[in-house]
Amino acid sequence: MKLLLSYDFLVVAIATMILAGSSAIIGCFSVYKGQSLIGDSIGHSAYPGIVLAYMITFSRDPFYLMIGAFIFGIIAYAVIQFISNNSKIDLDASLAIVLTGFFGLGIMLKTYVQGNSIYEGAVQSGLKTYIFGSASYIMKSDIYIISILSIFVLSLCLLFYKELVLNIFDREFAKSIGINNILIDIVLLLMMIVMISVGLKMVGAILISSFLVIPCIFANQFSKNIKNVLFIAFLMAIFSSFMGVYLSVVIKGFSTGPSIVVVMSFLTLLSFIFKKLRGKNV
């Protein structure tokens, strides 16, 4: 109980639970729309935006770095769409090109910063944490940023809930009743990029897509009703975050972000086994 009530534990746990819960809800819409791999590509592609934001501002202020990640997330999506619409390359290949190209650019820029005398006076060591995440260094101010952006994203989700559902499951019908599908696509993309940008500091570019995808896969084993899936995914995400933070504190050497993802993956594996066993007993 002393550990669970400690200030540092509560700050990290609250921040990750808010991020994971919000990301899980947005991720469900992305997965059902078939954009789970796009989320992974955008997560990797946002990294050069973080490094460039640092190069321009000489600051590791999370707000500036998040803006850089957000801008490059939009650029990455635009490049993916351009390649897909103006070539014979499949979407999967387009995602691979953008993911590796942009992430490679980010690593190249980080290496340049580390070896450049111009940035010697600035604190630059923290840039690497945006690759793998560093949730254990979350501060109280980060909770405010995560909370505000999560409220913004979830408000958009609630406001456009009917349109999002129709856009995903019956796009033609949505168009026939006057729903602007392009606008809804933009809203979903906006929500996804915001959650990716705000989550990079905690989970990193490599694992952030797990927060969007895994909870939905877990919830899908128990229900096909979209409202139930959203609720189950939300609960699973916040529980996994709490347990992941707890494990990273109790077991020396465990990183917080990967621990959360491992818990999510383990629960999802159990859900597959449970569904198979339940099917045999029917």
C-alpha cells in the first residue's frame, strides 16, 4: 500500500492510465476502419518531428516536441496517401516505405544533433527516450497535457460517434444520409495523431501503436457490439497500464512502457485461449 500511495507511482500510473484508456477508444475506430498499420507508421514517422522541434527551439519542452510529432504525423499520412493514389504500390508497401524512411530520417537527425557543436549547450540526451519511451520520468505537468488532449479527443469522439460508426461500417449509407465521409476521415485521423503525439514520451515511437491496437483485439474476443468493445477495451487498457507501472516499479530493470505492452499482450493471448475453450464447451 505504501508503494501504491507514493507520489511518483501515482503520477506515472495516472498519466499512463489516461493515455492508454483514451488511446484504446480511438484505436478501436482505427482498427475497425483498417488503419491499425497506419497508426504504427505514423508513430514511427513522428520521431523526426520531435528531433526537428528540438533543433529549432533548443528545448526539450514536451509541448514543442509534441507539436513537431503532430506535424510530421500529418505529413507522413499525406505521403502515404500520395504514394497509394499515384502509383501501383500497395498500401502495405507504402506504409513500409514511409515508416522506414521517416524513422531513418529521425535517427539521422538525432545523430547529427549529438555530433554537432551547435547543440553542445543544450540538453539533448532525452531525445533517445522518444524512441523507446520513458514513462518513469513523467511529471505532474505531463498529466495536465495528457488530460487536456484526452478530453479534447474523447469529446470529438462523442460528438461524432454516430458519424464515425456509420463511416466505418456502412460508408455508402453514411454518404446517402448526408454525412461528409471525408470530414469524418479527417476527424479520426486527427484523434489518432493527437494520441500518438502525446504518447511518444511515455511509450516511444516503436510501441505507441500497441496502445491503439491491442485493447481492441482483446475486446473483440468478448463482444461484437461496438459500445461493448469500446468499454471493454477501455477497462483493459487502464488495468494493463496500472499493472505495467506496478511491475516496472517492483521488478528492478523493467521499463514502464514495455511492461504495459507486455501485460496487454499477455491478456490478449489469454482472451484467445478463453475464446477457444469457450467455443469447445458450447
